[in-house]
Amino acid sequence: MAIPVVYYTPESKWGGGAAGVLRFKQRTEPDNMRHSNIMFSFSVTQLGQIVLGAPFQLWFKKEKYNIYGEATYQ
């Protein structure tokens, strides 16, 4: 799922881009297990600033293991 994003801040003026989330589960995992997800965002501002972000949370082995973090470029 993805949605368009438009915003304004005094520091960077107008900005726009897209944001969304990717949800998934491994085929071998049971149906009642939590879904792993990767969120993403991309935007460019009026002053030429670029922001890319991808926070994530991954579940493995029937929720025994959890990996989470975020990759960001600004």
C-alpha cells in the first residue's frame, strides 16, 4: 500500500513524495503469527532536500526472533 505525501515546514518549504508499508509473512509460519513489515517514505523538498526512510520489523521462528531497525538517507 502506498499513499502520496505533501507537507510544509519553515526550514525546507514545500515537500512531497510517497509513503507506504509492505506487510508479509513467511510461507512456513502459522496464520496467527504477526506479519513482518517494512515501511518506506520518499520525499523531495522545494529546497532540493531528499529524504528516504525505511523502518522495518521482521519476525521469525513463530515470533521467537525479532529484528527491527531503520535505514535512512537525508
